[in-house]
Amino acid sequence: NWFQSKWFVRGISLVFAIILYIFVSTSVNPNEQDSTLPSQSSSLHTLDDVPVEVRIDDEQYVVSGIPEAVTVSLEGAPGIVTPTVIQRNFTVYVDLVDLQPGNHTVELQYDNIPEGLNIYIEPKTIDVAIEERATGVFPVTAEILNREDMAAGHEIVQYSISHEQVEITSSQNVIDQIGMVKVYINVAEADESILNREVPVNV
């Protein structure tokens, strides 16, 4: 009998129309209420030249095996990643303070990474050798190069070097392997006295 009443049919039709409207509106734009919020999609940025800090008593020990730089990838919201990449005020380091001399496999660590940011370091671990620091004193000799190429009428009469000895600090293993310490003076095409020329010390 209800379906024979035109008012009942109209009421049912209206209810279905409202339900259909709500369903379609929600399906087309389910996040309409959040449309004013900024996007928080993840961003990834990679830095290939991040230096590694070594934490150890460097007055007592020397370390080998530390890379000069590592690759660091930062992942997170763009609003956090971008200023971190620009400022680069974070630190990648290896902590060797509590380790004894010898060979060790250690993990690279980091400081000052903002909360909400993921960091990936490559390589994650490195092999290092810790040795006690040693110092040796060595005589310095000079070797003259290209004497035959000096300007005509010129020759080496005498020479002197400002430091006849140098002090070298490294591990005891390296100190024991040093055979000689030299400076090289190139006199090719020299046509006047050489005064106060700075030359590197070669070990």
C-alpha cells in the first residue's frame, strides 16, 4: 500500500538522491577537507663529498683507513631536506676513543640530523688500523736535478738547506719504513743564483 502512495515514493526517491549525491561527492574529491594543507611528499637528496671526522686521542694514536669523504643520502619532507642540504651543519664521524691499537671494523655515525629525516651513509662500515704515534728524526739531503741544462757558463758552486734534519711523526710502522728524506732542486735553464727557494720535503 505504501508504494501506491505518491508521497511515499517521492520521499524514498529524495532519500536515494541524497545518498547518491554524498557518494559521488566523496568519490570525486575524498580529501576536499584537506585540500588547503601543503603536500608532504618525501624528498631524497644525495651528497657525494661529505668529510669524515675522526674521534680519537690524536696525540697518542694515528689511524689509517679513514676515507676523506663518503656519500650521504638524506630522505624526508622537502621542507627539512632542503635546508639541511644547504646548511650542511651535520657531522659524519667515526668514534675510535674506546678502541685499542689494532685492526677494527667500525660503523660511521652522524650528529645534528633534524628529527624526521632519514640518513643513509655509503659505505656504512669501514676497516681501520689504529697504531701508537711515534716520532723520528731524519737527516735531509739535497739532490740537484738537470745540471746539464743550466745556462751556458753557469755551474753549481755551493748550496745549503735551512734545515738539515726533520722530525717526522706517524705510526711506528711507518717510521721504521723510512729510508731517506730528500729535497729536489731543479736548476734547468738557471742563469743566476737561486736564493731562498722553497721546496717540498720528500720521504
